Amino acid sequence: MRYRPYGRTGKNISIIAAGCMRLKTPQTERDVQEAAQVLLHAYGKGVNFFDTAPIYCGDRSEEIVGVAIRHMKPGTYYVSTKCDEADAEGFRRGLERSLDRLGLDRIHFFHIWCLMTPAQWEERKKKGAVRAAVRAKEEGLIEHLVFSSHMSGEETAAVIAEGLFDGVTLGFNATNFPFRRKALQAASRAGLGVVTMNPLAGGLIPNHPQQFDFIRGRGDPDVVTAALRFNLSHSAVTSALVGFRRQDDVDGALAALDGFTPKSNEEIVQLEQRLEQKFNGLCTGCGYCLPCPADVSIPKLMDAYNMLILEGQPQAVLDRLHWQWSLDKADAGRCTACGECEEKCTQHLPIIERLNQIKAL
């Protein structure tokens, strides 16, 4: 395993981090133990950063992580969790609940969670969540205050510039890097750690190996490896989150590090240019556009629209709707153009326009 400094914190974390959202949702105590074993397998391979949150895995991910870290030596692992409450009291309750579930006296990295817009950031400040977070850090309940962002690079950079945080977690991959590039640059200048989520674009890259084959370089055995290496070749990136469900997922992700040499800046620029030319605005299926007031299945329809970008064939969109999602293009016709989805979209995609295109196929 390789490690990188997490900004200016003095901590070195594994360049592959354990994303604890995709662990099997437990139905029994045995399921909890089995999920914890996946994390212990990763720990045994050198992974020392475990990212969890409330609501993950049926609201039991923090519990699973808590079970796993009881078997880890103190000082050899770091836990990252989150709270999206806007007011001070709600934030404090969320923090105390996480401490209890994890069995910790102090959380290593605690997030102001899921900033979608600058207005949300202002709301967290106005209603007291940020004040409560700073107070908790002063009390020793939080070691490092960080935030997660789904905003644009420019908007994320503005939050970084306020100087409150030690790190940021953001979506960064071979399909959305132009949208987040300025955030990486700002984090690097400010000395913040950067953990990237969605390095495989929510499954978009491994599900289209032929279309993404061009990102493979010398020594890249497959597009999944190439995508992870693209991510980790950016010097501003401290670690890439990979969601683990089984022990095989751990081994597969770590295999990407075998023989890994970061790409040069020139190679990265050339690859980014090819990506920008080939793809523009792919939906990564994060689902933040939901719920839709008109009950439109937006992520499924946008997934199908990706086929138009990837393959250029309208029939591929209809086939994807039918065979993958059991939907018809008429589903797009329920859109009332209210605009709620576009306000919430982490990629700022023209969803309404795309729904109209699907309806007209």
C-alpha cells in the first residue's frame, strides 16, 4: 500500500480509501460481522482510511465500521463520517450519535456533509451547524473538520478560501474532471487533503469498457485500473474512495496499484484533452435529482441518455430504457419543467432538455 500526506494534518492515509456505503445492508447481527470482515480485510492490506456516514447501508454503516475498528490497533486507522444538519442542535445530535455508533471519543475527520450549492453553505453558517462544528473541534470531539462538496470547482474553491477546513471530499473522475478541476487547484494551494469519491463515475466507466478503452495507457490492464490511476495521478488527490461490498472488491481495487507510476503532467493534460473531446456531460447516476414532484425516473432516463453520448445512436437510448430499466420514452413526458432536478443536479446537467429529447425519439 502507498500513503500520501493528508494536507497539513500530519497524517498519512492510504491512497485507496474504504468507501463504506456499498457494504451489504445487514439484516442480522451475522451480516454486520461479515461486513466488518470486509473492512478488516482491507485493513490487513494496508487501507487505513474508512469513510462512512449516517443513512449508508440502511443507517447501519457507522455501526459496521465501529465493529471493525474494535479489532484495529489505535493510531493505525482513521475514520471519516458526516452530518448534513443545518442547525447547531441537529449537528450536535448527529455528531454524538456518530461517536456512539463508532465507539470513539473523537472522530478523526468529520464532514459538513453534502454541500450542493453556495446557498446551502450559507445556510449551514447562518443556522449554526458550522459554529457547532468549530465548538466540537475545540472540545476535542472532532480532530479535523472537513467538508464534502457536489458544487462546481469555483464554488468549492470559494468555501476552501474561507479557511475553516483541513480537507475536502469531492467527486472527481475521468468524466467530470473539468467541472471540479479548480477545486483541486484551490485545495492544493491551501494545503488541504483531498479525498475523491466516484472515481469510477458511479459504474459508468466499468460498464462501458469499449467506449473508455482509450484512457488506458501503457501498463493499464483494464479501464477500471486506468480510471483509478488517472485519479491518483493528480498530485492534489490524497486518496480515492472505492466502495467495497466483498473482499474481492478490495483485492480488485488494490490490484490497480501494482506497478502504478503516476502519469506525468503532460500525459494527464493529453488524456484530459481526449476526454473533453470525446465526452461532454455524462450523468453519473448519483440520484441527488430525486425526488421528482412528477415522479419521473430521472436517473434511469439520464442513464439511458448517456447511450446517446457514448454511442451516438437514438435506438441505444430506447434499448437501454427497455432492457435495463423496463421503461418507455413516455416516462420522460411526465416532466413539468419545474426545474427542481436541475437545481439539485451535482453535474449541473440540462436535464429538462434531455428529457424532451428522449420524449421526441
